[in-house]
Amino acid sequence: MIASIFLFGDSNLNSEQKDLQNVSVQLLWKHQFEFAGFYMAIEKGFYKNRGLNVELREFNGENIVEDVLNRKVDFGVGYSSLIIDRTMGRQIRGLSAFFQSSPAVLLTKKRDDIKSISDLRDKTLNISYNDISYAGIRAMLQSRGISFSGIKNIPNNFDLNLLIEDKIDGFFSYRTNEPFILDEMNISYSIFSPNDVGFDFYDDILFTSQQLIDLDSELVKKFYEATIEGWEYAFSNIEETVDIILNKYNQSLKKSRNALLFEARELLKLAKKSGVPFGDINEKRLESAEGIYRLLGFISSPKSGSTDFIYRINAVNLTKYEKDYLKNIGNIKYCINPDWMPYEKIINGKHEGLSKNFISLFEKKLETNFSFVKTNSWEDSLNALKNGDCQMTPMIKNDSSKNEYIHFSRSYINFPLVVATQSDEIFVTNIELLKGKK
């Protein structure tokens, strides 16, 4: 009888395991907080609750794009350079960018002769101009007129002692890792980031193949939703997450608890941006990155890599808190500019114009009712926003003078003005570079 109980228990366990759908993910580095969303989705049962059994694979030199396309793995994590693969006809689709900005930076020791990017001319750096991983750094240097011939280059070596012992002047680094080591050693340093001068690349993009989407879009949806839930939990419970990484996922890098906490807090800054939903990928930003890759010579194909790269699981991906908020608020009151055609206008007491179409779309996607509040002028609408008689307006120019009473979302419609130069000119990243130009 005892034997039969054990056999019956075993049978139930195997049956439960068989009911889960196996999913594999290729990471782009060793286990650390960088992949915490996956860990917490496993540990908290977010994958299992959706019928998934997820295997995470550490990076060991794999060609992640090829492995995803050949179905050796179901999902991969990659850089913004995935759009280069798209220009080459590789059928991959981006699902989410875990970090809105890349942690890749140039690190120098505090020195009187290195106070700006321009001071890196003729200095020794551990970067490769032909490696796509350094595209942001290379663009940053070239924006200050520093080409490959303008630096002394050594082969890439991630030995921080080269910088500590003054064997090189600038060190290719990640602001999530090496600065912590220098802090521990009480060594003062400077960080030069491409993000700060207009070369803002996404990092850690979750992607899959078009083939998998066509075969099992429901699997892609479930995996995506559970992963986002894992990231939300990880960033809301950093210390608990770090302890789990220490106990279960720290065999390769063997980071200390303080190092993981430092990494987590730096990654949080890169992941969360005001007005931007977590994981959002914006096509305009991809187009900008693609343009930089083209100028640097990494793309020769005329085919666009950013067009149709993004695969949106749901038009709107709300957290549980956001869904509960919309449910409780019930009805959203909004005001418009009564006389601003073709964008919006009040005609015979009704809201007309382009923004009316957006309101209809918001109602459909959010499954929430919007209630139009009539006003006599734009000034009346602004006062209604101040007083709380209106909760939102669908179209408004971002104006810092109104920050006291209006929170501006990320733009969903843009009318861009740009400076165009010939292709042999350096990047124009600020207006000062136009001084003396015709």
C-alpha cells in the first residue's frame, strides 16, 4: 500500500510537469541582476501559472539570433543591433526593451587632462571601432570629431586593472558593474555616456522569431506577460530578488550582495523613465539607432530594420495597479482646445477633430469610458485641469511652465524638425556645433 501511494504521488508530479509547455531563453551574458525579471517569474510561479516551464541558458559565445531563427531556443535577449539583422532579412521580432538606455560607458580616472569627451583624443582606450558592441561609444567620440585614428587603441580587455594601474586612459565599461569596484577602492572616476550626448540605445531587447509567432502566438503572449510581471516584482522587491540570485543564480560571476544591489539600483534608473511604460520599444528611437548604425558603416542594405521589427502583444499593457485604478475611477473627464482645427474643436457642443479619434481609440484599448467636458476657451480648459474639473486633455504641447498642475505623458504624435547635413559631416548633437556654419 505504501509503495502504491508513492507511485501515485510520482504519477501526479510527472503529470503536472508534462502539462507545462517547455520554453527556452538564451541570455546575452552570465547570471546577474540584469536578468532578474526571468528569475522572479520562475521563482514566483508567474510562468507556471500560465502553463510554462522556462529554461534559462547562460551565454557561452552563442550566435543568439541564429539560435532563435533555427529554433534552438524560443526567445533571446539582444542589443539594439538586432535591427541590423532585420535589414539583412532575418525574421526576428522585438517584444520588449528591458532597459530604455544602455549601461555601456567610457570610464576614466579623475584627471585634470580628461574633463570632457573631446579630451579623449590621442588617449589609449580598450575599444574596437569595428565591433558593433562599441557603436554608441564610437558615435559619441565621432560627434566630437574623434575618429579611430584619433585614439590609441588596444585589443578589448575587460581587466579593470588596466585603468587602475594607468596602463590605459579610458575603459569600456558598464555603469552597473565597474564603478562599484572603483567605489570600493575609493578611486575617483568620470563616466562618459553616449546617452548623455544623444546616442541613446535600447539594451536587453527580448525577441523571438516570426516563425514562433506564426506557430504559437498564444505562447509568445503568455511568456511575455509573465516576464513583464517578473520584472515588476524584481524592481519592487530588490533585496529579496538579490537574495534569490545569491542563493540560486550566482555560480558564474559570484558577485557580492552589495555588488548586486548596486547593479539593481543602476539598472532601475535605466529601466524606468517618466511617462514610458516599462519595456516599451518606440519605432522612432529604433529609426534613430538605425540611422547611427548606417552612418557608422554597419548597415549597407537599403532595407529598413526598424519597420515592423516591434511585435506588440497587446496595444496597451497595464499593470494590475493601473487596471484597478481605471476600474475604480470609472469615468475619465477630459477637456480640449475649443478652437484648434484640424486637431480639435467644439462644434455644436460636440468634440470634433483628430483628437476625437484618439479618444475613441483610448476608450477601446483601455476599456474605459471618457466623458467630454465643454469649455468656452483654451484658458477655461487649463483652469478646469487646474481645478480638477477635467482629468486630462488629449493634445497639448509639452510646456515646463505647466508642470505644477499637468503631468505630461510621452508624446504619441510628433511633428519633428531636424538639422540635415551632408553625410561626411560630424553628428550635430547640439546647436553650438552650428556656430560659424552656413
